Amino acid sequence: MAWRSSNLKPQRPDKKEARLRRKRNNYRRRSEKEPRKYWGWVAFFSFGFLTLAGLGLGLALLYYQVLTSNLFFIKDIKNIELTGLTRLQPELILELAKLGPGTNLLALKPVQAEHALETHPWIARATLTRKWPQRVHLHIQEREPTALVQVGELYYVDQRGQLFKPLSPGDPHDFPIITGLPREFFSPKEGALPETMARISQLMDLLKKAPPPLGLENISEIHVDLERGLTLYANGLGAGVDLGRDLYQEKLQRLALAWPVITQKGYLPRAARINLDYPQKVLLTLKGTEELE
């Protein structure tokens, strides 16, 4: 029996099935490699973390050793140089700044010490400088009062017109007293303050050179009238001296020229007011009488 050839062609595997088979094989290979890769990253980050932690701990220990080392300690009070003190005692300054033998310059914070010192009413500015390895220089700028101000109670005032301390028992009190101004006037926001304080400061500088009885050491009170100006009251002089708002040097010179006449004619004990706020005149008001020129 003869065989006849078949017309049927052999079937090839489906392409989709082949692609799925390749994907399964690739997934198996990746799955075998991923655990190795994962643990490699874990080991890398763990090593890096431990290295950084060790480095940080080493630096911390080194810093502690430096802080506790005697190399940067102030060993003696002589290693603290204080300048600028006239009124305050060195012991008070060192206590406020927390300075003394045993202070470590590395642990010392100059800005913090300066702020602590500047809270004291007599200290305008403090400057602390470290002199490595074991010395410091501390300069104190004390406030300089120009007068006392009567605002309910007596306060010291400086040249900038700032009230900085009430007068206390034991404080120096040989300053003229400024009267006639409310406390609100000394607010930094008050625009007229600089001009008024400038006039008072100018007058006080002139009075330092003036002869008695209007020398600054004899002035007991400077009364301020914002419209009329300044009036002086001096120890041993019963009359107020009106100076107005300007030309103080010229007016004081005019009074110095008229002073011999006033004293020789016996007007001084009877004087109630001496007004210099007129051009080329000294207007003298006697008690119970009319004004004299």
C-alpha cells in the first residue's frame, strides 16, 4: 500500500506563549539576583552610618578633652585685664560677666557676657575680647550723667537725653536738676528731645567756664519751658536768670559785664528776676518794685 503525502503542515509554537516563557525565565533570574543586591545596599549604608557615628563620637570626645584641658583656662585674676572703670568696682564686673580663675576661654561666650554687663544701669557698653590661650580683655564704658531730672523722682540723664537710673542713697548727687519736663518727654519717640537736650548741654558747657555765681558748680536747677526757654537757679542767688532759647554765650557775657553794677548798687539781695532774653539788655526785677534795665 503506497503512502501518500499529507497536505497538513506542522504547527509552530505560538509567539505569545514564547514571550511569556521568556518573561518567566527573566523574572526567575532577577529574583535570584535581587536578594544579593538588597543586602549589599544594607551593608553599605550600615557601614556608612557606623563610620559617621564613630566620627561624631570621636569629635565629641575630642571637644570634651579640649574643654577640660588646662591649656585654655584662666589661671589667675591677673590674666583678666579690666579697663574703663571709674565708678564701678572690679569685683562687681567680674561677677556680672562670670569671669575668674578657672574660666575656659573656649566655653566663654563674649556676646552673652557683654549683654549681662550692659543690663547694669551704669554700664553703657561692654566689650570682651579673648586673648588666646589664657587671657581676656574687658573694656567697660560707663554712663556719664550730665544732670538729674525731676520726673516724680530724680533720675540721672545722659547727653543723649536718656534716663538710665533713679537716684539712690549713696549715689553722687552734685548735678544740676532739670525741671519742667514730664516723663513722657524723655521717650525716644519724642521729636523735641534732641533739640532741647542739645540746648541744655550747650549751656552746661558754657557754665563750666562761667565765673560765680553762675559757674556750673553753683547751679542748682535748670528749669525748662518749651516756649520761653531755660531759666537758671544758682546757690546763693535768690533770683532766677532767664536765658531764653538761644545765644547763651552772648547773654552770659552781658550778665558778667552788668554784674559789678548790680552788686555795687545793692540790687542783688532785692532781685526777684534777672532777664537776659532781650537784645543788648539786662532786665532786673526787684521784689515789690518795677523792672529796671
